[in-house]
Amino acid sequence: MKKISLFCVLFLLLSLPISANWTNFVNFSSYNKETIIDSSIFISSESGLGKYILGSDSLSVLTTACGINSNKIIDMNKSLSSLYLLHDSSLSVIAPESTYSIPFPVETGNHPEYISTINDKIYISTDNGIISGDFNGVIYQFSSYSSPFGQFRKILLCGDTALVASDSGLIFSQTGAIWDSTVWYKHFKSELNSPHVNNILYMDKILYIATDKGMNTYYNNFINSIPNTGLSDSNITYSTVINNTIYAVITNHVYYLGNNKWNIYTPLNGYSIDFIEGKDSTIIASNSSNIYKIDLAKKDSSDNPIVTDITPTTLISNNIAAISVDNRGKLYILYGPYSSRMDILDDSVEHYQFTPGYPSSNGYSVACDRTGRAWVGFWSISDSGVVCLDTSKNEHWYKFPSNTPVVSDIKFDKKNRLWLLNYSDYSNLFMLNKDSTWTKYNNSYTEWMYRIYFDSHSNIWLGSYHIGEASCLDSSGIWHKYTLTGSATVSGFSEIDDTTMYVATENGIYIITNLTNIEHITQLDNINVINITDMTKDPYNNLWIAIPDEGIYVHHNGNWQHFSTNNGLVSTNFGVVGGGIKKPQKLFAFDKKNNFMYIASFGGISRFYDDSMFVLPDNYIKLHIYPNPVNHGEVYIDLIPDGITVSVYSITGKYMGNFTNTDIESQLSFDASLIPPGIYYAVAIKGNRRLAI
């Protein structure tokens, strides 16, 4: 056969350290295979790898945060005590002492399907051929070949012979050149129940050959067949050996082989099963959406083993539209079009179903107020509005006066007032009053707006969809209009300093200074910024930018850091949310209580923590007190560095008390009900030095 290409890959440079800074959350489902290694059973999927340790009651989900190269796992294969995971263009190898990645070449339009490893060789079956990898102790050499037998399903090493289960029968070949039919020792095709071999198993000196027409055996140079008696079908889609017994999955039913005939596996009778593996007293069976544990050591009243559903509770979906964090550290997750549910993420995932009876699907905007309530705005062309979910999970519905009541974004200002942006040809801005009425601010400058942002001066910034416009309602009530290049869609805002605002679009960043001057850039230092999905600044002055297929760029202390799936990010699949207007994701949310940055994607959510990045310098003191003024209640100051004392004084200089710590990182509070009404000063002090008033 003709060799198509040769690639050399440095092996020693591809080790991936497991990042302690990342935790990923995914919708772990669509399971596609099980494999057992030592005391662990692994379950692969397109959104991570499940790991069940024998004897435990639950399983964990491994993602890119654990060092694997991609959450999309196409196939997997064990070799001794290592697990090889097949991705679109790379392998992840989970060895006992490390996890590392091996890239391999894939021609355009050629998709990997199966992987087998024997000794130091890697075989990858694609829809158009075979990729073979040889490791010589220093490098992997990958070569591509056309296949004489279609796809293989499994390659089993028997002595120095490779046994190949393929679309064209069972092949006995030299290990070094399975694609070369001239070095084949044997080729069984017509002798089998079917030439389409799904799997091969070796037990007690007998080779079991699972096909789509039943099971054959090979022993002492003879092919025999196991009768299909009692089976509703004969396509063996999965087969394995558990405790020296052959198990098979046929039409989603589990059978075991005893006395040369198939017997229904009673504990799973009535269950729909795709895969099954086990060892000793534990069996794990799964389908595309459920995982079951069969405990052979525990019996029910009918003397059958106990079957328990151990499917982990994970995200509703990986296609995330928007996220927000409340002051208790709870993350609220919306899934956009047609979804009437959301997730609440804390130490675990809680699914929340909105009450039927009013438009509660297509949630695209979420914001949390200072009291811990979550507010959700719905993208609906009629009878829409905002739902407030209080801390007791009670829903409160607020409609707003508009002919086209589409909610494109909601935000809270420093005074804890809710602002709503109405997506329409006039893009009115609404503020919710304490009496549940709305105050409308007519925006005569810009239409079709769907992003809202408050800067430190209480200016309100609005960004448009696909018409190349932005506007600002300044704190004096004056509107400002900004024309952007072409039909730019605004995907984010970031206040860089007291006079400078960044406006992110798919055409680059627009820099607006002093509310008047505008500059357009497509490069920020050495980063191409022409396709930004979202942009934000965290409370510690770090700038975050999300670019599809590239990942996250963070500007910290004058330097850029880049995060992708190679170093822990769950996915680089960012973009626009479907369902009518294509809306860029709102994918950043900072948890002030725990100092976490959450990043959403179309592959799940990442949580990032770095105590060296989320730290305040001593000279960063801005006493933004809220609410101000206050009437006999708590007032707060955010972002106060360690070692700083904030004291309260009257206008005559009388000491009234100190702000105290709250359960939120770097936040202080003071109970104003303890002092008479009046005017007071807050003073930040370190040692004997006054830093700010």
C-alpha cells in the first residue's frame, strides 16, 4: 500500500501539567464507551471522561482541567495501566503518574473513528484509511495509509500477531503493517456469520468474534458459531469479559454466555443498555444518558443484585447563553432559546424549572442584586418581561410598558436599581422603581441595542446589534452617540481608566476617551482582536477577552496570559446564541465572595482561580460606598486590600466606629443604624498613614 505522509512529533515536550487553577462543569452525557483499568471504570463521552472507582457510590467527571487535551472523546483504548483517549486531531494519555497529549496528522475531511494500541504502536482508524504511529523512545512517527479492509474496530495482540476486527472480516497480520495484505497470515470473511466484525475477545485460549450477525469462535484453526437462539436480533453492538464470563449487548439488552448459549442478564432486564463493564462485585452499565451500578454483593427481596442509578447531576446543556453570580457565590446559568430551565451552581448543580403560565423560555439576560436575588430577562416578542427569583425560590414577575417587550439585557447600578434594555427599533432604557413601576429613558440616537454597562461614573453604555452603533447616557442625563465601522455588533464593554472605555465588536475594539474621542484598533499589543465574543474587567483591574477558537486572553500587571483547552479551559467554542437574532454570549461572571472568574462557552463552564492574579495593591484604594445616602441600614465598601482599616468620622472629627469584614472577599460593611442621621466621612488607614477619604 502507498504511504501517504510522514510526520514526526516530539513526545517529551507534550506533557500537560494538571492545572490547579481550573475547575470545569459540563453537561456530561451522550456516553459512547466503557473501559476498565485496574480498579477504575472509565466512561467516555463528547463532553468529558467519567471515572468510577470500584467500591465507591459515585463517579467523577474528568475534563481539560485534569490535563486531557479535549473534552470530546471519540474512542478510547487501554494499554497496560494507561488509557488512550482519541480526539479529533490528538490523543490524551492517562498514565499512572502523568497525563500527556500526542497530536497526530489528520487530512481535511478525514475523521478519526477508532483507536487501538499494541506495545509501542498506535493505530487510528479513520473514515478514509489508517494512521499508524511508532514510538522509538524519543519521537512518535505517524504515517497515513489507505485501508484494504475498511475500518477496524479493534486490534488485539496475540504473541507477535495482530488480530484485526474489521469491516471485511477477521485478519491475522504482522504487527508492523496491517494495511499490507501481503503480510497477512489469515483472513476470515465468508467463514464468519458476517464479515462486519464489531469486537474480538480472548478468553481461555478461545477467540470470540462478535459480528452484526452473532458470535463466532476461533479455536485450534477452526471457526465455529454460537447459536442465536432466543435473541430478538443478532447484532452484537458491545461485548466484554466480566469475571471470566462473556457479556454482550444486543438491541439494548444485556446477555451473558453460559453453556454455549445466550442468557438474558436478569438484573438489567427492562433497562436500555449500550455498554457494560465490571470487576469482582461491581458492574457498571450505561446508555447514552444514564449510568447504572449493579452491586453483586447486595441483593433485593427477590435475591437480585441491587441496581442503582449513579448518573451524575451535571449542567442541563453545554450551550450557554449568559451567566451571573450572586453575593453568596451562587452561579446562575441560562441556556437561551427555547429553554425554560436554568442551572444554579454552588457546591453542586441544581436544575431550576420556571413556573409555566407566562413566557419563561429564551432566557438571555441574568443579573443578581445586592440581596442575593436573581433576575432573568426573557427574549420574547410579546408579553415578555423580567422574573425575580428570591432567596426562597419564589418567582416575581415584572412586565414593562413596551409595544415590543423584548428584554435584551439587564443590569444593576451602584444603588441596586434594576435597568432593562428593550431590544426594538427605538431601544428604550427602563429603570424599575421601588413601587414596581418603570421609568423610561428614550434613546433617540441608537436602535436595536442589546448590551448595557455601567462605568464608575454612573454613565450607562449601550451597544447595538449589527448596525455599528453605541451610545452613552451620562450621569448628567445627556445622550452620546458613537458610529462604529461597518455593521459592527457590540459584544462587550470595559472601563480601562477614569476616561477610557473599550467597546468590543467582531470588527475590533473601539477606544472612546472623555466620552467624545473614538479610535478603532484591530491589534491590542500582539493580539488580533477582530472577533471578540465578550470582554470584561474583573474587580482587580485584569482585562479578559474571549476570542472563538483561540481562548481567553487576560491582561495582568502589564502582561498578557493566554488560556485554552491545553491548559485547563473547558472549551474555546464561543460565539452567538441562536433563536432569532444571533446574540453573542454573555460569558464572564466574577464571584466576589470566593474570587472566582466563571467563563461560559458552548462546551460548558470553567471556573478560574489564581491568588496571585486576584490581589489588590496597597495603593489601590477607592472608597465607593453604597448605598449612599443610606437610611438606617448597612453600607458597604468593596475591594479593600488586607491590612487596611476603614473608620467612620463625623464632620466634627468624632470617631464613630470601623467597617468590619463580611463573608465576601475584600468587602467591608458598617451598620449606619448605630449612628444618628447626618454627614459622615469614611477614612482608609494603614498603620499611621491615611490613604483615602
